[in-house]
Amino acid sequence: MDHLQVQEYLTQGAVLAGQGRHQEALVYYDRAEKENPMDIDIYLSKGIAYANLDRLDEAKTQFEKALKINRTSGLAYFHLGSIALLQGDVALGFENYNKAVANGYDDAQLYYSIGLLHEEKGEADMAIRNYSKAIQRDALRPDIRIRKARLLLQGNHYPEALQTLDETILTNPDVFEGYHLKFCVLMQLKQYAKAETVLADAIAMFPKDPGFVMDRVTLLIEQKKVDEALAVLTDLEQAEETDDGIRRRICRERAQIYAGQEEIASAIASLNEAKALAEKAGEFDADVIFLLTNCYLSAGEYDKVLDYSRQLLEKSQDVYSRETARYYIPLALKLSGRMEEALPLYRDAVNEFRGQSLASPGNLDAYLLRVLCLRDMEQYEKALELLDYVITLQPEKAEPRLVRVTLLEALGRNEEALEETKTVNAMLPEELRRK
């Protein structure tokens, strides 16, 4: 047995693996195994190579061989946990990760992986706890901090998210996600002066990043500087380095500005430019088609609404746009005077949305879309009953209350409608208040 020869083979294999040449690396690992079949590093290296070649059963066998040599190898348990997850066995993945911890394996990636598992199971607190442990073990990995920040934002934990993002920027000032996410949080909190400062720092660090130019447009719109926002979009559009992907985003953003100013024809023209750029790239841009559908609905072009809604229902990967399209199809028929055709589609949509609500009680979008279908079918009492449930769960949301006003008016309960209007107007900026 030549220990130096074993190390040389392992080193040669590692060099090849580092170049992504895992099949060739296995040749050297096999040579090392012939020299010394009791070296655990050989089986760990072979297992990683097989995993990178997507030969998961063979990778699993190698890690199990490693455990036969050393039953307390936390690293072997960690890799077995990862293999289990790749093979869809979440319970076994958790079990092996816990064994890795119990056997002293204390790597950041382990806790990050455990965090991802908890996040997938909807256990946000446990996920955040494990992301924090991962950060303690590797303070310079920005991806872990970004993941933690995103999860904190989902739970509306803004101060904690901002602290995490500040730490991200401090430890990794060259990672653009830290600046962008912090900007988004500050915009959500309506802290525009602070958002502007973060954006200035980001643009100084990444002067050619179009994403931050788009963020600037968002800020200008919130500050009611619409003409300035449109000028920034034009400058970006004309820049030499701007590609078609960015131009598509520019068209979409410009369309939303026009729509906000009720210039629907201009919005449609910009969206059609974006649609043409998507088709040129051989892509179906669901965001653009959804916005087009809404614009054509505002313009009263119901044939277009029907066409694009059907496309969204068939092709969109976004659940909200697809399910909204399911409602728009009968709505467009009704508005076209084709209520007889619309009624069975409304009923089908109600049944679909009811099924979604039962499967996922927290899916309030399904409830709200069902309410709209029932309202359009003049089933006002049932619609109001469901809507009151939605408002109980989301009392701070204006949209359900606006729908409630229309239902109360349809039922002739005008005094209640007036009180609800006062409530909803208090939630809205002046320009959006209901008269």
C-alpha cells in the first residue's frame, strides 16, 4: 500500500473534477481504491463524481461504503441526505441531515440545505433559524443571506429583512441582489428618500446594470415624476448595450405608465411592441399578454380579451394570470352580450375556484375570483357571504371592499354601500378614491 500514491490519484481526480471532467476523474479514484480500499476519502470523492454525473444510485453506494469504514462520518451522512432529496425522499433526506449534525458535521451548506427543506414544507421559522446557523458558519456566502431576506419579506418582517440586507451589502458589496432587495423593501415601506440613497449606491457600484435603471423608473413613478420616468426609459432604450430582452421590459414598463394615466391606446401600442420582441425570441411572455388582456378589457375589445385569455389559460405558468383568464373568458362573453354562452363557463369557473379553495384554504385569490363569477351571475347574497370571509382574513386590503360596495349596491343596501365606500376610500390614495 502506497499512501503517497493514493493521495496523488485523489489529487489528479480532484483536478479533473474541478474541470467538470467527472467521468475521467473516476478512473483515478478507481486506481486509488486499488491501492487502498480502506481510505474513506476515495468513496466520498467517487460518490460526488457519480452524483455530478447524475448516477445517483451509484453515488449512494459509494457514500454507504464510506460509512462502512467510518460510521460517524458526518460528511457521508450529509451527502446521503442530498442524494435522498434528489431522489424525492424528503423524510430520508431529513434523517440523514440530522445524522450528519449528530456526528459533528457543521458546514454552512448543511444548514442551508435543511433550511431549504423547511421552507419547502412551509415552516418559515425553522427555515430562517437554519439559514441563520448557515450564515454563522460562512458569513461571506451572499446566497444564504439573500434567501433568508426573501423569506423574511414574505412574512412581512421588514426590520429583520433590512438588517439581513444591510449585512449582505456590508459583507458582499459586489452582489447586486442586496441593493435591489433593500430598495424594494424601502419602496414598500414608502421610505423613498432612503430608497433613493440605496439606488444611488447601487448605480455607482453597477453603472451599466439596466435593472437598477428600471428601479429608478419605479421610484420616479412613485414620486409622481412620470415625464422623467419616461425620459429615463427612452435613454435606456437608445443605449448601445441595450438588448431586446431589456427593450421588452422597457415597453412593458412604459405601457404600465400609460395605463396608469388612462392612455390605453398608447399602453396597447407599447405592449404590442413587447409582444413582437417576445415572438422574435420564440417566447410566450405571459406578463405582456396578461397586461394586454387587461388593456383590451378597458378598451372594450372583447374579442381580443377572449383570444388572449384563452392563450393565458393554455400557456401561462403563472397561476394568478391563468386563473384570472379563466374568469375573463365568460366575462368577455357576457360583456359582448353572449350571456347564454358565458353561463356554463361561469359555473365551471366557480367549481374550479371552489376546488382550489378547498385544496388550499389560504388561496384568497380563488375566493375573490369566485365572488366575481357569482356577482356576474347575479348571485349576490352568496357572493357577499364569501367576500365577507375574504375581508375577515384580509381587512386591510382595498380590492375586496371595492367589490363589496358593488354587491351592496346591487342588493339595494345603499346606506351600507356608502359606509363601505368611506372605509375603502380611507385606504386609497386620493386619485383612486371612489366617488
